[in-house]
Amino acid sequence: MTTPNDFFDRPILNSPYAAPSRHWELDEDDRPTHRIIDDRRGSKLATALPSVAPGHRAAATGSLFEGHGHETARTAIDPSPFVERLRRELHLWRGIPDPANWRVSPVTQNLLRHWRAIQADATRPIRPFFCQLEAVEAAIWLAEVAPRSGKTGRWFLDRLAIGNNIALLSEGAEVDATPPDLLRTAFKLATGAGKTTVMAMLIAWQALNAARGKGGSRFSRNFLVVAPGITIKDRLRVLQPNDPQNAYDKIGLIPAELRRDMEKARIVIINFHAFKRRDRFDAASGTRRALEGHGAPLETAETEGEMVQRVVGDMRDIVVLNDEAHHCYRPRPQAEPEQLTGDALKEARQNVEDARLWLDGLEAVARRNGVRGVYDLSATPFFIAGSRWAEGTLFPWVVSDFSLMDAIESGIVKLPRVPVSDNAGAGSVIYRDLWGAVGKKLTRMKKDADPQKLPSEVKTALDALHGHYEKTHTEWRKVGMSIPPVFIVVCSNTNVSRAVRDYIAGYEYTDEDGTIRHQHGALASFRNHDDAGDPLERPNTVLIDSAALESGDAVDAAFKQAHAAEIDAFQRERKTRGEHDPITETDLLREVMNTIGQEGRLGGGVRCVVSVSMLTEGWDANNVTHILGLRAFGSRLLCEQVMGRALRRMSYAPGEHTDPDGRPLFRTEYADIMGIDGLALGEPRVSPPQPPRRTIHVHAVPAQAQAEITFPRVDGYRTDLPSERLAVDLSRLEPYVLTPEKVGPAEVRMAGLIGERHDLTLDHLDDVRSSTIAFEIASYWAMQKLRDANAAPKPHLFLQAKRILREWLDPKNGHVAFKGGTKPAQLLYRQITEEVCDLLMGALVDAPTGDPVIRPVLDSFAPEGSTADVTFHVGEREHMHQPDPRRSHLNWMIGDSGWEVRLAQILDAHPRVLAYAKNHNLGFEVPYTADGEPRRYRPDFLIRLDAPDPTTLIVEVKGFRDHDAMLKAQAIRNRWIPAINGTGRHGRWHFAELRAIHDFRPELDAAIDALLGEEIPA
């Protein structure tokens, strides 16, 4: 029915103000077939992400969303048939022309006529979406129509009751249709579909019916709105009819003749933490112990009744609305807990604790004051980790489903574009699951970690997205946009978030002399300081996390002065809401976050937000265009929540295209997202029992002491420059090749499931001049790496260092190469700069003699190691070898591969080998630097040769040689060996890499021959 180009050019098929009538067909792998189906998409849930491109693999199999059944031994409930059947009933009921036959109260008739009229009024700039009205119609139909609809209505009510009950019972328990004390009804509405408007419509329907007294016990004017956090609670204040920005007047939800009755509604908005019972006795711990004496502990916590009184006062027969309701559930009784560890286990336990507090609180309110009903709203109404349901199982009381795919095809949200291919050559798409590449490195980051030590893959991803952000910002300015686009980085913890914020925006640090210095931010658009290092009056980047909200330490005097007008407006707004307390630092930070993207407000100028967990839900900025995920995204829930922060549309103006009935469609808007892969889910596997393995004791054999090998233990290196001049022998260095495998993909194809594709590159980094790169690296080399033992920097060596760097960088000399779209400017990543400086340190020579100037720093406690010290136990494994006792001090050789066993067999019979040892638990290590971090290299073999002077050959067996192998080889050739041989106390040492894994003998013979200067007999 359509061509492939139409598919990618026009993803939006339906008007947001009418029932969806078409959808894009997806195959079994959720990839588009370029075919439009003339029907509404079923409620079977599907991913909103494209599969990776051919030749790349996803992190794991599975879809972001799949069908969700609830199977027990006695009952099988799948919400999808319920949703589909209710959709059909609503369609028939919606088509009844005479309101008198709708079987609803007069007030409800009035509201439905009004809502349908404003929805159809194309002259209104803001009007209810179809999905919003459909959710409210579902609630109305179940409450007012179903009880009057005979067997059909009873079927729906029974299934809803069963869905509630099944979630409270253990596996296989009898389930009946008796309505529970707390009957819940859930609506699944995609992020950006407007859940707050739905809540306002539900409140209006209930409150106005109760005020007019026509609905009997079905309605209430008392409401408890429960949110999971402060941010969402702040946002929900628009549900108060007297709020200056209330949702009722913004869209015109209330007919004029009923507006005054809305003031009779009593609405309490809380965080679920309010259900925690407080201590009524505020005393120091010492005072409490003195009062308790030797008796029983004092009972000073609130009673249940006191807690309920504090939360809801004297309100009775309350209607509860749970926002982000996936946090509220009862863990499944008597089910096996999930097998979780580490942070996932901590998160699951916190989930359960929060869910229990929330639901216990609602049940207490129901017991004490009565609850008429509970309405749950969430984009992801799933059971989450810790619930003892399979993570991602849909709540069985869901009655309405408008998925993310529905929202995309109706144009209600932006289309997420994610990486589908890159040029890293790793098989998988690195930026699709960035955490898999950098998670271990980021997890190890300490509180005061150096921001420059962020992994290179993170820096490259930031550079790539930042380059596209700058293009987007330029286009926005061209069309007169008064606010900037927003870039979000979601981090795993506060240590990472602070390091990322500092790397992006700049920071101050104190050097060894106690001088405060400034480091410019790496991303120009997001810097918080000017070129002189002075803080900008209006920061471009903000750090938002729980710690920042509690401490308020990010708000300084300059910020307050620059935003005096906005702060004054904020104070006036608070007074109109009856809030007269002074503004706290925390209030300011929350207001900054709540007003990002709003011109003239505190957050209006923010360009970049770095966050931990505060942006997973309840944050409604619509100018977010880019997201980078730097944390694990192991749950479907978290994937959609975080992606949802970028999916709210900027414009709701109609575009040039229409649907088949002539209704205008929205223009497509996009959000570019890296590091969030909804497909990163795998089925849990239970390992079968394993038989025990034989244990081998590996040790030195005293009778074989003639084959002992000793070696120096080197802790580090120092540089001895006798003439205070820098001279290098660059011919000793291998070419330094920068590739996507080293720094992360430099070319990334971004695509949505449907819609326009585009490529991200690093071409904007070509603007950084070679002289600037030489200047920066030379400065770091002279000031940080070429230090005396007393740690004094050597600025007088800067010009010499810069000369060397210019020679090294000159393309004609071939010392450095850039492949796969990488750029010279990436040498300024601190990890890369460290590597370059370390390589150049190894090439330093004494200018008059040309001798190396490197010296070893030996382990002060154990300067020498020996095979005599080896003793360890190891399980029997495949690659083990019993060496010739004449050639080995050790009774076993433990290999890592069959290659190493073959080499050991060669060494057993080699005429020039006196002894050898596999470096397994031997303790022989070579210090080197990689990714800016000190590391230890353990070569494979030490071989003592038959020579006049003690001579040892260090051998590395290497089938594949990557960048890290080059760094190791350069460190041992240009630093370790010159340093040790220069002492004259440890014999002669040399190094060889054997790479012909199918026949080592020729390479081994050549290395020994070159070392000893003698031809080796056959």
C-alpha cells in the first residue's frame, strides 16, 4: 500500500484527536514491513525501538514490550482481551446519538458532550487527545454504564475484580469475583500522552457529580492524589482548581455553568512517603535512653489513625488517584524471589519497601475513612523488580491501553532515534548498550574522581551527540526559538553524575601548590564559565539528583542575583498558592528543574541536565532533544521512563499532511537517544549442578632449583634528565593509531522504528587546530608528567615539549594515524593524553649520548621475585602441561590456551633454553598506562637463555594485537627493559612477541638469534 520511502518519511498516520484507524505493520522481530494496516493496533504491546542493523547484534533477544499473561494453576487472565473488548464496547456506546440513552448521570452527559465538542474544535490550540478521553470514558463506562448493562457489564466488573484479587493471592489459590476492599482501575497511557489532564477529567467527573448530588454513593468530592516524588507532586499542583495554572481552565475542561462547583472539591496531593508513621517524640537518643531506663522501648510513633488524620484530615469516602502507579503493588505471596545481586538487589529491595509503604497507607486510609475507588495512571503499569512477578508483567487491572507505538503513530510524542549501526567493529552497536562497554569502569569511580578520567567511549559519545546538538540549536535560533534544546545525561550514581557534570561544564581544582585553577568544560555549548574561568550568571548545565536537592549546594549568590526577577516571580506565585514560607535552596533547585524549557522562568536557559534518578519520571520539559544513558537499563520500565523524558512534543500545530478522512496530522519531531537499549533483557538461566574438579597444587620443586628464574619487581619509573633538555628518539615508537575500538564509534547511524534517519559524526572536531592539540598535550607533559622527585613541575620544558609534539603530530612523519572517523582533537581526552605522554617518556634519551634516561622504581618491600615463591592450587583444566623438570622449577605449567601449551612443549626441547616459567601467579608485572589509569601487564613467559651473561627473554603469545597490546609492548620495550638493563644488576632482559600461533618456532628462533648473535642449530 505504500513505498519504503513513504514509511521512513511519514511515520505519523493518525490524528491525535480521533480513534487510531491505521498502523504500521511490524514483523516478528518488530522491524517494519513498509506496509500500512487499515485498522487500530491491537493491545499486544510492541517495542518502539528499531532492531539493530544487519551485521550488528542486540544486547540480548526479546522486545521492549511483549504480550503479558497472568497464568496460575487455576486462573488465566490476560488484560489484552479485556482491553480489546472494552474498546469495542466504548466504540458502540460512543456512537449512540441520544445522550438520554448513554445510561449516565445528567452531569456526566453534560461533561461528555462538552469534552467531545472541544476535542472536535480545530480552532482550539489545546484540546483533549483521543487517548485521554478514551481513558476517562473507560472509567465512566465501568462505573456508570456497566452496572446497567446486564451480563455484558457483569463480565467486565467480575474480570476487573478478579484482576485485583489475583495480584494478592499466592500461585494456584482460588480466585473469585468478590470486589476487594481497595478496587483499582489502571490506565496505560504512553509518556507524553497527558496523564495529568486525564486525572483532571476524572476529578471533574467525580467532583461535579458529587456536588450536584445526582450520583448517589458512586461519586465523591474528596480526592487523594499520591505521587512517588517531590518533582511529580510539584507538577500535580495544577489539579487544584484554585492554582493559577490549573489544568481545568488551561484546556477549558469545565462547562461555564459548572465551574463554580469545582471549588467544592477537596484535593490533597502527597508523596507516598507521607504514609510513613512519624515519631511524635522529638528527643535526642541519649534522652530517649534515659527515659526508657531498663524498661521497654518507648512507643512514640504515630498510630495508624493519627497518620491517616495527618494525611487526609476529616475527608471521607475518598477517590484515590495514583500517579506513576507502577510503584504501588503488593509483592506476590509465596513466590520465589528473583535471583538478583549487587545494585539490582538493592534497587529491588527499595522497590518492595516503597510499594509496601504506599499500598499499606492506602489500605489504612480505606479502613479509617473509606475509599470509593482507586485510579492508577502510568505509562508502564508493570510489576517491577522485587515484586516476585516476572519483571514487566502488566498489572491485571489495566482497562485502557494507549502504547508508545500508538502515541508515535498519532504524533503525540517525538520519535526516538537510537543507534542501529556504528563503525567500531565490535559486532554489537556500542552506543545502543553503552553501559556494557563502560559499566565496570564507571562503577569503580570514587567520590572525588578526576572528571578527565571518564572512559573514552563516554567522551566520544558526548562529542558525537554534542555536535548534533549544536546543529539543532543553530536551527532553532534560525527560526526564532527563544529557549534552547536540552541535552540530558542519566548517570548510575552521584559519583558519576558529578564527574560528568564537571567534564561537560568545567570545574575548579586545587593544584599541588594550593593554587585554585579552572578547567574548561569539554563541550562548549554546555560550559558554565567564560573564557577567563569566571562563572556564568546563568549556567548552561545543572546537576539534578537527590543529594543536590537535599543540600542545595549548587545554588550560589551569582545565580540568585542573575535570576532575581524569576525568583521574585516564583515567590509571588507561591503566595497565590498560600505558601508564605521563605524560599529554600531546595525550593530553588526544584523550581529550576520544573521550569526547564519555560521562557522567563528559572530553568528557561538550561541546556544540559545531568541526573541520577530524578529524571526517570514526572518531568515534563518538552524541549529535550538528546539523551545519553550512563547506567544499566535492565528493565523495560526504566527504558521507557528515561526515553520518555525526551518524547514530549514542542509543537502541536497541524502539519501539511492529513489522514484519509482529511484530518490534519502533526509534523514529525525526533529525539536522539544513546545508551538506552530496551532490548537488553535476557531470560534467567539456572545452571545445572557441576561435578567437582580435581585440584592441582602448583609449586616450586626443590630438586629442580637449577631452573629457578629471578626477576626485579618494578613499581614504576622515574626520568633522569641530566642536561634539563628534552630529546626523543621517535624511531623507537610504534605508530599510535586512534580507532573507534579505542575511543568508541565515530560514525553512528541513528534511526527510529519509523521516520527519518541521520548519521552522527565527529566532523565538527576538525575545527580544533593541530597547534592547539600540541600546546595542550605539551602543557600537560611538562606540568604533570615531567616532574622531579619533589613533584615540582617543569614549565621551562614546555617549549621543548611542544616542539616534540608538533613533530610527532606531523602527518608526514607517520607517528600517529586516525582511522574510522576518529579525529586528532580526541587526543585531548585525558586518557589519550596520558597514553601519549607515557609513550613519549619511553622515547626520551640523553641528548649527548642517545642513551635512555628511564630508571626503575623497585618494590621497596620485595625488590626481587622468584619461581621459588610460587605455590597455589588450581582446578584441573584443559590447558595444563607437565614441563621437563630440567627446564622448569615448577611442577606444572598452567596455560590460558592451547597456543601456550604448544610453546611450552617447544621450550622443553629448545637447545638455547636453560629454564622457563609461565607467568601464572608468578608475580612478574610491568607497569604501564592505558586509558589514563595505571595498570599492570603480565607477560606470558620468562625464558632464561644459555648465554655467557644472565639473559632473560620475556615472551608474549599474541594471536590478535589490539591497541592495549601495543601500549604493553611499548611500555616493556621502551621503559621496563631500558630501566632494568640500565642498572646493570639484573642481567640482560629482552622482549619478543610471538604472533604466528600455528608455528612459534621460527619467530622464537629469530628472537633468540638476534639476542645472542648466534645461529640456532636445527
